[in-house]
Amino acid sequence: MSLRTRLDQDARRGLSQISLPFIFVMLLLAVPLVILLAMSFWTQDFLTLDRTPTLNNFIEAWSEPIYRTLMLRSLKISIIVTFVTVGLAYPAAYYMSFIAPNNRKAFLVFLITIPFWTSYLMRIFLWKVILGYNGVINASLMGIGLIDKPLDFILYNQLAVVLTLSHAWLPFAVLPIFVVMEKVNRTYLEAAQDLGDTPFWQFIRITLPLSMPGVVAATLIVFVPTIGDYVTPKLVGGPDGLMIANLIELQFKKANNAPLGAALALSAMFLVTAVAAIFVWLNRRYLKAEGAA
Amino acid sequence: MSKRILTIFMVVFVLFLYAPTLLLPIFAFNDSTFIAFPLSGFTFDWFASLGAAVELRGAAINSLIIASISAVTATTLALLASSATVRYRFPGKGIMIGAIMVPMFLPEIVIGVSLLTVVLLAGFQLSIYTIIMGHTLICTPFSIAILRSSFQQLDPSMEEASLDLGESRFSTFRRVTLPLIMPGVISSLLIAFTISLDEFVIAFFLSGTEPTLPVYIWSQLRFPRKIPSVMALGTLLLLLSICLLTLSEIFRRRSARRLGQKDNGGAW
């Protein structure tokens, strides 16, 4: 059998196996996204849909102050959440990979993953219990006599949203960084030590650049879904903490304006993809400058 | 020195991760309708009240049906996709597998509204089937992440031996490949089941008159009087999740052992 026919047979087998999941994704993701895009160029008056293409929805989504405010606020919150999450996840992943004994690693991964798999809705709601008027924080502060009456400014604001979202996404940020750190070749560190590098410079010159791909993955995993979070702003955000997803839901359901909702959803998706792409590009440049890529 | 600081950091980090979850059982057993401190007494009433909630039973059955079908469909699709990408070279491989993994990197609300738009335009009724479609879509990438490592660790010479000895492709898969990767398959089923059981946003957009468990919980959170019962329900779900995950972890480790690989700590 010649090499060429063998490859062809392989290719055919691979294609026939992947075709089913690929068609599934095309039908349930690509086609709906295209229809969503079409929808965003239409207009809706109550229940009648006018299919004359127009850019009005996008103009409204980007010029109306309330939409613009919520869009930018969502972007701001998800950027802050990403910084906090990745900043806290990095030392945790470092501990798990470089300091924890080898036989503990699998257990630590398991320990980190459990809270992530417990009901998302309940975890967010529990933050409301912690931060609320009669909540855990207020009760304990009053218990030790630090304050006389409950603080009412800790719930229902953007800070509460940032705190709750960061907590929810922490495990998701630790794992990709940990996996990449595990692949860092330990002999490089030994070589650097033998050549007289201090631990600090070993970290700056070897571990940090080599673990950057994990940081990039963690950043994307946290940043992209966070901008579209619906539950957290609704439960702990209050009126000043609402985000774009709450508005999208409103347009699709109560306001009966699906085209505007589609334009808002696509704008948010575009915004998040653009920021993520800039981030990945900057990071590639940085790594190239460091000579690590 | 820095080692000690990092160890302390890790302890605080894990405590922070678990803090909210620990409140769940506390308030599930607290004898007061208010979710607040100080605690007033111990009771099983909230758990008992769950038995009387008819809507809850319906929601739980819906969730179980949706999670089971989504888990089986996602795992089947993931088996095909990971077998193809790990073992064969073919044109367009990168783009196709990339497209299949996209749902992992999209805000869930975008998936929810795009499917909702299609359903509305096509004039379909929202039902548990529309939720199953959405859930299969988001579970498949996670199942692929697990099964890909099973296929990577599989020794191809086992299958070659079976083929050389005259077994057909299908029975080689059934009698050689499948038993070897079975722990990975079970782990994928359990993870997909857990994701679907817990998913809220897509189910919220795509559910009609039949709510899932999270959608039911969401509707209860609006009534302060119902919240202690929700806490009891949350405690039960927490126990269920821990059981499923522990099972999945056991199967994953068995898979690593069966395939003769050292444990690398996770599906990642």
C-alpha cells in the first residue's frame, strides 16, 4: 500500500467521524448565530417583524446612553474581575505546581474543582446572604462591637458584583495556569541556580515567561463569559450594578424587542472578542520580545 | 520564607473558595424563615417541606431527563470528535475541532438568545427538547477535553492487533477500544450530567412551561419565605454534585491506571 492511499484512507476515516459533531455545531451554533445577526438588522413592533434591513438597532445600541453605560460597565467589571481572578489564581497555581508535594497535587486539583461544580445559582445567592443587611459580615462586625448598626453599602453595588464574580470564576482560572506550570522544565531552574541566579530572577526569567500561555488561557476563560453574566448583577448588583445581559433579557422577554436584544448581544460579543484579540496579540509580542515564544 | 507565605496564601484561598458553600447547610437546618444571623435553632422542617412541593418534583424530573439525554448525546459526539482528532490526519481538522470547542468560549447568554431566536422564528414551542439542544452544545467541549486525553493515552497497537487478527472496525471499537477508555467515557457522562443539571442561563431562555431545577430555584428566590426550603434543596444538590464528582474522579484515576499512565491530576 502506498503512503498516499493510506493517508487518504486515514483522512476519510477522520472526516467521517468528525462530521457528525461538526454538523451538530453548525446547525445549533453557526446557523443560529447567523439568524441572530439577521434578526439584529430587522425591526419589531410588538409581535410583527419588519424584515427591511436597517442599522437602527446597532445605532441605538451604541448611542443610547443607558445601553452604552451598561455595555461599558459590563466591560469594565469583566476586566476588573479578570485581573482579580488571575492575580489570585497565579500564586495558588504556583503553590500547587512548585511547592506542594507530588502526591498531593491530584488532591489539590480536586479540592479546587469541587466548589466550581456546586450549584452556580446557590453560590451567587449565598454571597447575598454574606453581604446582606443581616448578613454574615454585618452580624460578625456587630458581634465584635466594631459597628452599631448594619452597614447597608456592602450589597447591591458594582463592588459586590466584582467580588461575587471573582469568587465564582477562581477555580476556572487556577486550572489552566497549573497545567502549563506543570510542563515547565524543572532542569532550566536547576541550571539557572547552578549558574548563580537568585530565586527571584529565576522566577522572572524562567517560570513567569514559560507560564504565560496558562495566564492567557485563564484570562480568556474568565473574561469572555463574565461580560455576559446574568445572575450575579441581578442578585447582588442592585440598580447600579446591572450589566448588559440583564438588558438583553429584558429586550427578548418583557420589552418584546428581539432585534434590539440581538444587536446588544452581538455588540457585547464583538466587544469581548476585540478586547480578547488585542490581549492575545500584545501577549504574543511580549513573549517574542522575551525570546520565549 | 516565601514558601511559608505561599502556603498561608493557599490555605486562605481554599477557605475563601469554600466559605459561601459552608453557609448552605447552616441555614438549611436553621429554625427561622429569615436567612440571617444569629441562628435560632435546629430543624428538619425545610427538608420535610421539599417533599410537599409538587412543582419541585416536576422540575427535578425535567432536569434529570434533560441532563441524562444531554450527557449521552454530548459524550457520543465527543467520542467521535476526539477519536477523529487524536488518531487521524485530515484537511480542515483544526478549523472543525475549533468550531466544536467554541461554545466553551462564548458567553452563555449569546448561545441562549441565538437558539431562542431560531425557535421563535421557526414557530417551535419551547420545551425540554430545546434545552437539551443548548445543553448538549455546551457539554460537548468538556466531554472532548476528557475523552481526548483517554484517546491520547490509548496504545494504538492494541487496536492494530485486533484488526490484524480479523476483527471488524466496529467490533474492535466495541471489544477493545471502548473497554479501555470506559472510565473516561463514564467520567465524561458524569461531568456533562453535572453541567447540565446546574446550568441556568440557557435553560432560563429556552424553557417554556416546564422549568428545570435551577429555573425553579430562581423563581423561588423571589419569595423570602421560600428561601430556607431553597437552602435545604441546595444542600441536597451539593451532596449530589459531590457524589457525582467523586465518582467521576475515581473513574478518571482508574482510567489513567488502566492505560498505564502516571496520574497527571485532572482532565485538563
